[in-house]
Amino acid sequence: METDSKILLKLIAVFFAVSITHSVIAQTTEGQLLPTITINNIDYPVASLPNITIVSKREFTDQVAQYRFNQLKKNLLVVYPYAVRASALYNELNEALSEKNKRKDQRKYIKQKQDELEKEFTEPLKKLTTTQGELLVKLISRYTGKSVYDLISDYKNPMSAFLWNGAGKMWGYRLKEVYNPDENKDIEIIMRSIENTYR
């Protein structure tokens, strides 16, 4: 019996063979010009679809490994919205701060954003488990390309970064660590799946 990937590859090959051997003409549909292919004297409209990533079904060595993977996915789904919001805020801050020339204005803006974030996220973030907090730290680093320690140091001050790093160590957080996809392969697999789903 053929595997799913072999069948898929054959279907793709047949599609390309048909599209190459038959003429491609334009057809008007609701004011839009669509390319078509002709098969047995019948014109079929052709539409471009976004790229997709096909991943083989994950096989686990045992049920414990599968359980851990599923728990990781569950926890990543919890912290994903916070990481996306942090990434958007990071980009927003950088853009706004580049427009402010005076250090005083930059500090005032950062303080204003900090107050907004504390009101919005203090209570929800308190409800995260230690594991979810650790994953959030990794995702923030993944989206910003910087360690959380460096972000605190840049946008707050180095002393705050030092204090938060010390507090984070008590809970097992490594705030100075920059996300490395090679060291976090399961996270990377799950995040690519999540990002493709929520695009």
C-alpha cells in the first residue's frame, strides 16, 4: 500500500503534467480575469492558493512522549496570544521610539506603555503555570530575536533586568537565553503549525 506522501506526489505530478500539456487561456469571472486549463475541450478556471507545509504524521516512541508533546502543544496555545502581543508591542515601541529624539520623551512613552500593559496583562499572566511562563519567555525571544533580559534592560533599565533575572531563576526561567530553534525542535514544529492555522 502506498504512503500518503507518495500518493500526494503522484497527484501533484499529474496536475503539473495536465497543466503543461493543455492550453492555458484567460476567462472572465465577476470582473476578474482567471487563467484556465482545457481538458477534453472543457475550460476549468485555475486559482492560486497560498503555500502550505505538509508534515508527516508524528510518531512517538511511547505514550509518555506523546503525552508530553500534547501537553507542550496545549501550553503553547495558552501563551501564543501573549507572545504575539509582545512581538507587536516590541515593533510598535521601536517605531515610536525612533520618532522621538529626546531621551525624556522616550522614557515617558515607555512608562505610559508599561502602565497600559500592567493593567491589561497582570491578572492573566498571574494565572499561567510555571511551564507556561517558561514557554512565554522562549516565545517572546523567538519573536523579537532578543532575550527577555535584554528587552528589560533596553526598555526599563539594567538593574531591573538583573533583579528580574534573579527572581526568574527561582522559578527556573532563563531570561538571558536567546531562543534557538535547533534546541527547541518540538516547540518549532508546534509553532509552525499554530502560525499556519492562525494566519
